[in-house]
Amino acid sequence: MKEILLCDNGEYLRVADLCEKFNVNVNIDAFSDPEYFNTYPNEIEKQLERYKNIKVCSIHGSFTDLCFGSKDSLIREATKNRFEYSYEISRKLGCKNIVFHHGYVPGTSYPPNWVKRSKIFWDDFLRNKDDETVFYIENLLEHTPDLISEVASTVNDSRLNICLDIGHAHCNSKTSVLDWVKKLNKQIGFVHLHNNYGQEDEHLGFEKGTIDFLEICNALEEYAPNSIWGIETNINDMESSIIWLIENNFLKA
């Protein structure tokens, strides 16, 4: 059975209860804000204490205003600095999976050159990282799967993989979610699961919105069978989404 976790969106007290109730793992989100640890220096210990009987599988890394393929070397350097911070936080939390945004905005940079700069960035960043930690590039605003697929292929390192956010693909893309799954295929190592109505990133439960969740989950089973599934709905829709996975035989009760 695949690894399924809850993305806690900083609400670790409420999400920990659901993790224990349904025996699933957790993705910690609070430290995606690089100022959070400085503001709340004891927060790592507090969250680990609450999650002591729950596997911390992953974290969402820093992402605000960052872009690893930027033409501006100062932006790339700031991105590397924040990514290093996220890596150190992951080591303190004892988890081996980190999800990052890429920062690419369609129409603002020539994609082939952006990919070349991305390879230089990742070759440098990965040089001193341990062999067990895996970093995932998450889609956001781009219209097709081509950009992140090309970055992953060009870097060609087992420690760099793709996080397919199906909600982002549905509301920001000209390509169907099913085609995203088919195109990226086994490059998908992580999935963010949530629904919307195709207009904005609402983070709704699986039975709300216009994504055909049964079709997509079956496709993920076929094309990306080893991917980690992260439930990234809003907290109020999280339990019903877990139950949906159980009722459709994607998660054992």
C-alpha cells in the first residue's frame, strides 16, 4: 500500500488527531515560512512532541518570491539560501522528502534558457546533499507539464523528482489533469491531492470541485505507482477526503 499523508498547513494539533485516527503520516508545512523558526524557536520541539507517534514523511520547503531558474543571480542565490534552510529544517525534523516551488511564471522567461539555469542551480545545490533526501519540484502556474519534466530530465539525479499538484494543474493549466499524469508518468514521486472548480486554487475536498478524482487516482496508480500521496485539502474537508480514499480502496481503514 502506498504512503499517504496529510499536509498540515500549520494546523498540527488538529491534523495530528486525524493522523492518529486513520493511521496516516504527515507533511509539516509551517517551516515553509523561513521567518517562522526565528519567530518561534521552540516550534520544532513542540511539533515533534505532538507528532511523536506519527511519521513525519516530508515538509514543504520555502517558496515565497523564489525562483531557481531566474536570470538574476541574486534571486538564484537567495533561492539557494532558503532551500538550504529548508534542508536543515528537514534534518532536524528527521524527514527525507522536501517539496519546493520552482518560481517560473509563464511568459516571463525563455523556457530553454530557464531550464539550463535550473540545471546549473540543482547540480550545485545537490553536490553536498545526502543520498537519501529527495527534493520535489511542484507545478504551479505553468500551462503544461513540459517545463518541470524537462528540468527533472536535464538534471537527471535520483534526488530530484516531481510533485504533481493536481489542483494547480486543474485551475492554472491548459492541459487536463489526466494528461499531466500521463505525460509526467513515473517522474511523479509526490502528489498533492485537492479539488477545485477550475477557476482558482480552492483546496477543496475530493468530492467537491470538477476534478474526476476516481479517474485521476486510478491513473496515478497506473502511471506513478510509487508516488507519495499528500492530502492537501483545507482542514474542514480533510476527514471526508480520507474516508473517500478508504471507500474507494486507495487506503486501508
